[in-house]
Amino acid sequence: MGLLRLARRIIDWAFKQFYSPQFVRYFIVGCSAVLLDMATLYWLKTIIGLTAVWSIVINQLAMCSYVFLLNKYWVFASSGAFARQAVRYFSLAAANYLIAIFWMWLFNEQFGFNYLLVRLVNIALSTVWNFLLYRFFVYVKK
């Protein structure tokens, strides 16, 4: 009985995290980032002529800076500890960066999936874990 109660409390807590004004702002930033991400990825691959992997390499660097600044100042309203937060954010971004490159290599270059679809799936999955890590690790108020 105790284990079921604990599981229920964890589930309730998780739902509360995603039904908040903060998550709505995070979602808005995320949607704008997805549109910008997809447009620049398309531009780098189709117009400039880079491979999908090199397009992701360049694209991720720009997207990380855009998302960090909007999340810091608008979503999480964090005014201090810029250096500490930047180190934490870019450490998490580095992990996401490697995952994005690996996913693109695996699903586009090895299995032939459309590069835009691969990117959208990667973004959707990372949205969930990133919100929690941003909220409780990167932009935590001390």
C-alpha cells in the first residue's frame, strides 16, 4: 500500500510541474525555438548545402544561446548567478548536443529517416527532461 501511495504522490507532483504558468512560458520559448531551429536547419542543409549532421552541429550552437537567454530571464525569471547557470545550462546543452548529433547520424544517415522528422522527435523528447532539469538544476534559486 505504501508503494502505491508513493507512486501516486510522485505522479501528482510531476503533473503539477507541467501545469504551471512557468511551463506555459517554457512551451512558448520552445515553440519559437523549434520554428527557428527548423528554419535554420533547412537553410543550412538545403540552401547552403551542408550535410544534415554538419547543419545540426552549427544549428545547435545558435539555438542553445537563444534558449538559455529566454529561459533565464523570461521563463524562470532568474536574475543572478549568470556564470553558474551558464555552466550548468551549457553542460546540459552539451549532452543534448551529442544526443542530437547521434540521433541525426543514426536515424537519418544510417536508417534513412527524413532529417526534419528526426529533429522534431529529438526536440519533443528532450523538452520533457530539459524542463525539469532547468527548473531544479540550472535556474534553481539559492
